[in-house]
Amino acid sequence: MKIDLSARVNYLLGRVRRFQPSRVTGLARQIAREQGKWTPAVAADMLWAAAFHDTAFIDYYEADFAALNRRERKTFMTSLIQHHIAKRLNDPEAAEVFADKRRFHRRFAEFTGREWLDLEEAGPDQLAEFAARHPVLIAKEPVSREGHGVFRYQAADVTDWPSFHAELVAKGQVLVEEAIVQHPYLAAYCAGTVNTTRLVSYFDGTHVHIVSRVQKFGRGAVSDQFTWGGFFTMLDHDGRAVGIGHSGKSNTFYPVHPDSGASIPDFRVPRWDEVVALIDAAARVVPEVPYVGWDVAVGPDGPLLIEGNWIPGLYETRVTATGIRTGSRPEHEAVMTW
């Protein structure tokens, strides 16, 4: 797996433009403190990894590179490598269907499993009728990532539907969905948030390969993303948790869910075979975009698709959390060529 020269040069130029010595030294001190290392050595290693091994500073921290040897580091994906793969393999025009959640709903209607409304087409009366069927409303900005632009409203709190409709439109929250009811097993971990499964797939034209598997957990907010306090654990090929949970953004680990007390290492995705089958089918819909990160919710009657990300999002294990010293890069390299 190699990054072409132009991509590497552009990456390095971008790093130079955004370089902040204080950020490097601050992160190096944090890593040194957590790993029991010497700060100058960590800082030098971070700079070397960024310049010659396609590793952003935050990737270095989140994958615990300071605790890994050179051979082990090569088994981990980095943001640059993943972005390069996505740009090289995915057709940018076809990928537009993943950028706007309304277009995604239309294209993947057979897999999303929930009713939705476009407020740029539907008026206040239709919104009120929708709310009569779905008392909990999930409003979204159609073009957004990482849990930004997602909000939850109670229909019972609305007294003026024209005003509420106008408020949502003014805020850009023009996609309204019915709230997902998740599987009781998932609700036992966190009932207030839909706890989603992220599967990264690659479609080679014949077979769909799952190259990364993650379970995300929420903390009661509308989203399970990091921006809402969520955390995750990697999954094995059978949908079982691989070690304890972690956020990747800090040195905070979760042997149990901090709110429910449910064990993270004992977790297993319910209806796993159905989840994999769903992704196998969905990944074939837009073959021009073969490399996608899918978010799946598992309901009482089966899985449903939330969204697809044509730049899948980087999730890797943390050595300090799990003791696992191998990343997902070998699974990518086993099935991808370019």
C-alpha cells in the first residue's frame, strides 16, 4: 500500500502550513506522560512519522504509536492512507449520493427502514401529520458529518407547526426522520442513544469485503459520535467486542458502559449475520463507490442503514486499552489494489 508522490507532497505542504509547535510539544508531553516516555524523543518521533510515514499527530496519539515498534505501526491505517484510498477508488461524482442524506435516503430506500420528510418539499401541515405518527423527531442538516447537525425534538413540545417548520428550515435542519427503535440488547447499554455499528466495506466488483468493524456507544445524546461524548470498541469477524471501549480522543477507557454498567468486552452485535448481509447488499448499489464506511442500527426486527461515508472515518484499536498491537491495514491490503 503506497501513497503516490503528489498526495504525499500535498499532505506535507498542508502539514507545514498548519504546523503549530505548541500543539506538537503539548501532545508530546501528554503522550510521554501516559506512556512513560521522554518528551523530546516522542516529539521527534511524531515529526518523523508525520514526514515519512503518513501519520498525522492525532493518528500517532490515537493509535498509541509511541508504544508500537516500526513493524507494528505498519499494520495500522492512518487518516492520510484512508483518504488516499477513498479518493483513488471512489468516483467523486457518484459519491455525491452519500454527501446529502436526502439523496442517500432515496437511493437506499430499501435499506433505511424508516419514514422521513424533506422540509424543502413538505410544508407545516405535512410536518404536523408526520409528527402525529412519530412523536419523536430527528432533525438533520442534510450535509453534515461526525454527528454535527443532528437534533432531537419532542412533537408534544410543539404548539405552532408553521413556526416550528420555519425554525427548522432557517437552521438548515430540513431532513426530518422518525426516531429509530433499537434492539433491546443495545438499549440495555444505552437506551437514550441509538448505538450504531460502523462497517467499512470494499466491493471488488464481485465480492463485498468487510475490512473494518466497530461498535459505537452513546451517552444518552442524540448521536453516539465523539462530538456527543460517545466511544467505541473494535469488533471481530463475528461481531464480538475486541477489548474494552475507548474514545480515541483521550486516555479514557471503558471496561463497562459508564451509565448502564454493561460490560463492553462481553458485547456482541445482535443479529450480526443480518447486519453483514445488509452491507453486502448495500455495497453493491453504487459500484462506482466501492470503499464506504456504513453506519447501521439494529432494531428489534433487524438492521437498518443510517448512512454511508465515502471517506469511511478512521477507527483503530488502542494498545493501552486492549493490548492488541495489530491494526486493520492488513485486511485492507489483502483485498485492495490500485
